Amino acid sequence: MKKLLTLIILMLSFATVNAQGGKDVEMADILRSSGKIYVVVATIAIVFVGLAVYLFTIDRRLKKIEKEN
């Protein structure tokens, strides 16, 4: 039942994403033309790498605690 509900929710969210159409995003064009898009991409990449490192260190600590018990 949970899988079916999750599938329905994901399909509905996909439908709303496709319903947005092919409008041009003005902000993205401005950022791309001025070269600031690279700053945005780099910032997002740094955040994701930081989250990944944090999660891996938590996983290591948890494995260590599980081995001790």
C-alpha cells in the first residue's frame, strides 16, 4: 500500500513539473551572461559535498558504536 501511494505521489509531482511549459527563465539568462552562474553551481556543489562528508562521518561513528555494543 505504501509503495502504491508513493508511486501515485511521484507521478502527480512529475505531471506538475511538466505542466510548467517551456518558458524562458530570465534570471538564469542574466546569471549565465554575467558569468555568475558558476558561483551558484560552485556553492551548491560545496553544500552537497559538505553534507556527504557529514553523513559519512556520522555513519562511521554509528558503526563504531554498534561494534562496541
